[in-house]
Amino acid sequence: MKRTAISLFIAAVLCAATAFAQPKICIDAGHGGSDPGAVGNGLRESDINLDIALKLRSLLNADSNDSSGGGSWRVIMVRTGDTTVSLSSRTAYANSNGANRFISIHANAFSNTSANGTETFRYTNGSSNSRSMQLAIHDELVDATGLRDRGAKTANFYVLRYTSMPAMLSEQGFVSNRTDAAVLASASRRLDMAKAHMFGLQRHYGLAAYDPTQNVERGTVSLDMAEFSLNPVRLRARTTGDVARVVYLADDQWNLGESDNKAGKYEVRRRFYTVGARKITAVGYSASGRELARASRTVTVQNRDMVFTTASTTSNPVALFAQGGDQVAKVRYYANDTYLLGTSTNRGADFPVDYQFNFTGLRSLSAIAYDQNDNEIDRHDRDIRINP
Ligand SMILES: [Zn+2]
């Protein structure tokens, strides 16, 4: 290993170790002891809350701000067993121990068993930090439970009102609803809920979501390509999360090229030797080389000078769109061969025009491509159904 690489590595580790202060997180498992909380479908809320709280403690303790990511936390627990704790003792515990954040974990119940879903609360007059924490955890938690999103709400609950630090309360789901109860009864789903609280805390503190128990990085990939593409094809994907590189495959096996992130875009141009329908797959990798996500779609590759790609059924105003080869300098769009709808000069290979039609239903459209000298070099007609 080169000397510069070693010192850079040491500098990075020192930075990581010192940059992130250890927030003190107070975890409050709701109810307990003589107060089981909500009861239904064979479940006691106090048990569910405690299990998620203990799992969250383990996760936060495992998160050590190592070079792979994550943060580092001090965790204090309102209760670690099936014990009775008053509301005032809960807030006094958090306040007197100087907690930086307070997270109260609950499950819901309602007399109407059709009530269902996940919701979170912050104090009505809470700080912007309580809102930021709530929203980050809310998003993760709704993902984790997969239940109905009842919203990120405000309330005057005692534990939110009398805690002196940013605080929130999460309601994972309804023990009184059969679908929700099945999720709450699953230990692996409760682990997902605990992780959601950790991921949300990490994001709230400006870190990428990171699972220290599995080294899991996360991200999504979506292909951003028209159904018809002109040869050479411009392969385009968008990503979220930790995706740092996208590799494109044809028919799941032929490597078409790869791109690092260039301002949120992952573009590769590639000439196909076989035209027609091809399955394109974009595979997203993290900086450490782990595959995080992939997306596929079938694209019809064409060799003509211009491809008229406006969808055959579309809504008003119509986004007229064609892609042209190197010779194409502009594209004009016509209705019924007579009415000029607009002209687009070259923006890369894309020729977009938006047009508001006065009539809906079937219209006969043409896209005509012209070269630099205004010679018509390609033309495509198609019937388009415009929805009201
Ligand atoms: Zn409760």
C-alpha cells in the first residue's frame, strides 16, 4: 500500500471518529406492568412496545460510527422489563438524565376493528428538531410496517409535552385490527420497525441510513428511457440512496457499459447491432461494490434518422416527442398534415413540443425531421388518442 493511501485512510478514520458526537437517546417503551396498554388479537401492547424498544437499543449499541457508515449513540431506557412506570416518571427520567432525544414506542387500538395503519406524533408546539426526527422516522416506519400511512401528526400527549428535548411517539399499528396485528405479532417485522427508528435517527442526524448488524446499504434504481430509442441508444437511470454506480445490461447478460454519478445522472451511449425489442437492465451498486437495486424495461431499438415516440394514448396537453440522429436539426409536428403544432430544434437528440389540443379523441399526427438546410429527411405518421 502506498504511503499516501495509508495516511489518507488514517485521516478519514480519525475524522469519522471525531466528527459525530454521541447523542443520548431515551427510548420509552409505552405502558408495562399493571398497564398492558391496548389489547387485542392475543397481543398486549406493552409487550410489543418493550420488544421493539429492546431491539432498538441493541441496534443503536451496535452502531459504532465505523468506516462503513452509521452513527454512535448513548442509549437510556425508561424500562427494560414488564414494569409499571408513571408518565411523570418517564419524562422526569429523560429530563434528569439529559437525553438529547426522546422516542416513545406504542401500538394502537380502537373499538372499530377496521381502524388500521401506522402513525407518529410530535408535540403540537414542538421544536423543528422534533419535527425533523418525526418525519425521518415516520417515512422509515411506514416503509417497515407496510401498513396504511395515517400520517405524521401533532398531539399534546403527556410524554411529548413534558419532555425538555425533541420528542416523538410512534404508533406502529393497531392490535385491534387483524391485518395490523399479524404484522405486530411477527418478531422479524418488529425488528424491521426497530430498524426503522434507527434509520430515521441516522437520517435525522444527517447520516445515510445504515444497518450496522448487516452492513446493509440501501438505494433504488429506476430506468429513465423512452419505449422507443434511436441507435446509438442513450441509457439513462436515476437513483436514490447509496447508489454510486450503475451498470447496464442487455437481456440480463451483455454488459453495455457503466456510469458513475454525474450530478444525479447515470448515462451511457451504446450502439446496438441488433435492433428491435431489447430488455435493458440498470443495476445500481454502492461505492463499496454491493448491488443495491436493479430495474428493467423493454426498449425498442430503431436505426432510423428519427423516432416518433409520443405515446399512442395520451392526455391533453400532449407532450410531443421525437428523438433524432446526428443529421436531424429540427422536428416539426403536424395534425392532419395541415396544422403545424410546433417546431423543436435540437436539444441533444430530443425534440420536445407541448401542445394543447382543442379536441380530444383520435388525431392523425406527423413528425417530420429536417436537416440543417431545411430538407425533409425523415417522416413518421401515427394516430394518437387524446384523452379528455
Ligand atoms: Zn400506547
